[in-house]
Amino acid sequence: MEKFEKVSGIAAPMPLVNIDTDMIIPKEFLKTIKRSGLGVHAFDEMRYDRQGNEIPDFVLNKPQYRDASIIVAGDNFGCGSSREHAPWALADFGIKVIVSTSFADIFYNNCFKNGMLPIVLPQEQVDVLMKDAEKGANARMEVDLEAQTISTSDGEVFSFDIDPFKKHCLIEGLDDIGLTLEKVSAIDTFETAAAQARPWV
């Protein structure tokens, strides 16, 4: 997993509330166990019509938001079923940061495991960021994980809270496997001792 330090990018405004995991990645795309290739299907039913053509009015289809790396969303983002394909699809699309007033717990935790930063802010601050995102490609926000700040294109700065352990994992680029590999020396020592103590196992 890539190390997360700072993100400076275009923010897409998605003011809908209760954007659930089925909206993020519909169930017909859950057959794969690969994390790559799902970005093209992110928000599939909102991005494409039944013939597979792009719906021009959907925010991520608009030219100014095609390269968005930040989403500013309505309340309760990522609710619904606990499919990990949802953060996989967003990460593969290129999303690094999602800002909302609240997230579903499982989705929130899955974001960190897939290198994305979910930021919870009060409604009035999300409203400011939403308005800034509506300016389009010229309005670039900056997220500094070390400082725990997000800045608007006009330089207004908001601070956010984050669990220290989750912050450490993002900054160091550690998913569950990476955390385990940090302990590989201790694991090897244990396995050697266990083999000597119980050679019949």
C-alpha cells in the first residue's frame, strides 16, 4: 500500500445523503477478488445509462471532475452492505480522500485498509468544502494527514480528528499484511522455538 502524506487535488461535490455501497459498486461487479479494474464501475448506475453510455450530468462524468481525487459527500457515506469492493472501486478510480459528516463503520475502517482517508467534519465545515468543490477543476483542495488539516482553494483551513493508529498505518503505507510483516522477525523466532519445543507438531 502506498504511503499517504499529502493530497492536493480536485474535489468532486456529491451532496447526496446515504450513498450506500450498492450505489458505489453494484452487486453484479462483486465476482472478482482483484482490487484493480473496479474503478470503471464505480457509481455504475449513476454514471451510465442502460446502453452503457455516460450520463453527462453525473458529477464524475463532467470534464472538470474526471480527475477528482477527493469526494465531498452528504451524510452517512458508505452505508448498506459491508462489501469491501466499494473502497476498492473508489481507490481504483483514483479517490484518495472522502469528506462527510459521518460514515458507516465498516466502510470507514475499510477505507484505511485500502489507503484512503475518510474525514469526518461538522456539517457547517462540510458545507464550506462542498461550495468550494462546486467551483470545478480550478478549485484544488489540500489534505495534510500529518498536520490533520484540509484546506480549501481559498486557503481556509479545517482540522480533523483521526485515530493515531490508523494515521500511523496510512502514513507508513501499512495494511493488515504490512502490519504482520513488521513482526516477521518475532514470528520467525516464535516458530523456531515452537518447532524445537514441539518437534512432533
